[in-house]
Amino acid sequence: FPRLVLEETLYTLGQLKNAAPDFPHIALAGRSNVGKSSLINALGRRKQLAKVSSTPGKTRSVNLYKVEPHGFYLTDLPGYGYAKRSKSERELWADLIEKYLVECENLAAMAILLDCRLEPQEADKMMVRFALAHAVPVIPILTKADKCTQKERSERINQWTVLIPKGEPVAVSSQTGFGLEAVWKKLIGA
Ligand code: GTP
Ligand code: MG
């Protein structure tokens, strides 16, 4: 497995512009609580690389993890679509992700994490359209595969395959380790 090292934590929009310009970035996006930070920990085989919580809205900064020896960054982003968050916080998230998409010249791809138990949600479809409109390739990832049946999973894969060009989703469980190798393969190949 590749090694993950926390390289930079960014709290404001201003810090984003020239962050880590040396290598390509792959951002992990998804609704709050979908399991972005947990996936970082599972991929890095470390329990506390990224902060995880059962309460949505845990990640509030942009965290860049260097992938060794491959020389690219994985970015853990704050989640979107958390209704209980204040309007200003939701707007900050939207600004962060938009600025990231528009200004990060090294953004090679966007991994969009989707809960395998849920029907495609409007917020996720919007995220996919937004990335594609900015010509950023989308890597769909179905999370919490341990929580859904084989049947549910293949139903979800079919639904998302129609919505994302060239993007059959890969299913993963950060809890059991199922699918981690397949996810690494997608990320390294992007
Ligand atoms: P924000 O930072 O709020 O956007 O959330 P996040 O997407 O980073 O989610 P996080 O990794 O903090 O996980 C949210 C909750 O889901 C935690 O309680 C995790 O333990 C749980 N979780 C994450 N991945 C899995 C998984 O593969 N299986 C199961 N069963 N639970 C998971
Ligand atoms: Mg998080």
C-alpha cells in the first residue's frame, strides 16, 4: 500500500490558491458523514490520520495528504449538504469547493463519495454535474459497503453508471477494508 502523509491544512480561501503546486491533486468530495475522512485513514492504514466523527460536519478545513511514492495529493474536504449547519458555513463550503475546482490548476480528478445505502441524492448529482462542467474527471466511490447488501450495491452501481460518463463506481468499506485495493488502483490510475 502507498503511504499517506499529512502535508498541509488550510483554513481559508486565500490559502488555497497556491497550495501544494508541485504535484497533482485528487479531491475527496461528498456529503457530510459519507466517510471521506474514514477513507483517508483506511487508505493510509492509520487510525488517526484524519479526524472522524459520527456527527456530520466534522471536517472544517482542507487537508492535503501526500501519497508516497506516487507523488500526488489526496485532499480531504469538508462535507456538503449538512442541513443543520449555518448558512454562512454552507456558503463557506460552497466557496471552498468552487475555488478549489476553479483555481487549483493541479486538480487531476474528483473522487465523489456516495453512501451505498442511499438512492442518488440531488446534492450528489449537482456535485457530479459541477465537476464535469469544469472538465474535472469524476471517480465515483460507494462507501459503507459493509452496510448494504450485494443486491443494493449492484442496484446503486447501475444507477450511478448511467449518471457518470466512464465512471462505474467502486464499492469500499473503511470498516472491513473491502475494496481498498480497488480504490487505490482507481486513484493511482487517474
Ligand atoms: P464530514 O467530515 O463531516 O464531512 O464527514 P466524513 O465524510 O469525513 O465522514 P467520517 O469519515 O467522519 O465518518 C462519518 C461516520 O461514518 C463515522 O461514524 C464513521 O465511523 C462512519 N463510517 C465511515 N466509513 C464507514 C464504513 O465503511 N462503514 C461503516 N459501517 N461506517 C463508516
Ligand atoms: Mg471528514
